[in-house]
Amino acid sequence: MTSILGGFFSPTGVVVHLECGMDESMLVSFDPDSGVEDWRLGFSETPYHFENLDDVTFAPVGDKAVLQNHAQLRGTVIVDTGKGEIVADEIPSMVGDDPVRILEEGYISSLSEKLEDESIRRYFEFRDFSGEVARSIAVDGCQGHSVTGLLPLGRDLLSLHRGRYEENGRISVFSWGGEREIVVSLDIQVYVDDIFPLWEQDREFGPGTFQEVPGAVLVREYPFDEIPRVAGLS
């Protein structure tokens, strides 16, 4: 018995995610014009993660696809959709070393370090799929920066603050390799008291809801006792 779990467009074809039995799943890529199968790639099991979602699916990121076993565009298995090959299947995933967004050429991780004075320093790192760090940013004391709400923009990294007691939101702008943090206050509200688990916050405020579009950045607002809305920032 085979069932279709999902599918997506890649730069080279249409990729279908199939389940074959209880523990086997497979990706099959088809030519969009002829319908001819280009490649297929099988999986024996879904990698476990303590924040596992109920419905684990693949999503495209350029010519790569990520198995979203954390949340949107977060996962541990990356597939090259042009070649039908696994690029990475052992991306670190543990408390204190979290992959927070998969990109076409690598991924952003949030790495925490406890200092001698018991304070916490967090590193936002861009790593290639082999795990090598290409560039990073150090944030002392975490300063309200969560592992969710991160958005890479060219040479900069944006971090969305979602403080419980702040009326308006804030975005921090970091330059890779630099130490300066530019904080921009926003006339938006993101009230998160009723969304406690990090993976639920990530689904609401992570990739797909805090994202770049041509000419703007989109943020999904969640005002208290009001209808959610989307704000566009230039």
C-alpha cells in the first residue's frame, strides 16, 4: 500500500513524497512536461526529534529540500532535488545547539554557551551542510533573542523580539562577523503568552511567517484579543 504524503515543485521537476508501508518513505521526482520519472530516493525511517511534528513533510529551499521534522524549514535531512541525493542527514539537533532555518547552501544554528559568571552567550552561526561554520554572530546574555524569529538578509541577520511585556515589537539587525546591534522599534504586536512551546512559536513566527519577499520583509502579528494580521516592512 502506497500513500501520497505531499509534494512540491523543485527547479528541475515535480517531487512527490510517498509512504510505502509503516516505516518506509520515498521521494520521486518527475519531469513536469513529460511526466517521466527522473529519480527516486528511499528512506527507511523518519529521524526522531523531541519536538517532532504530527505531520512530517518535505519543503523546497531552492534546489534543496528539507525534511521538516521540527517546524517550517527546520529539520535534519536535506536532499539535493536536482540529483536525487541526500546532502545531509546528521545535522546536530539538541538542546543548546538548534538548527533554526535551512537555507539553500547551509543552515543557521543557535548555539548556547554558559559562561563562568553563569550568564549565557548565544551564537548565531551559518554553517554549510558539513557543519563547518562560515560566519557567526555572538550575542551576550541572549538579550531576548529566541531560537525562533531569525531571518537572514544578504549580509545581515534579523532577529525578531517577542517580549511578553512590550507593547510593540522590535527587530535587531546584526552584520555577520560584526559586534554592533541595531535595534529598530516596530509598530507591531506579537503577544505570545498563550503559545508556550518553542516549536509552536516557531510554526507561528518562524520561516514562512517572518520572511523576505521582493522589496519587503513580512511579519505576522498576533495582537492581544485582536484578529491576527500581516505587516510589511520596507
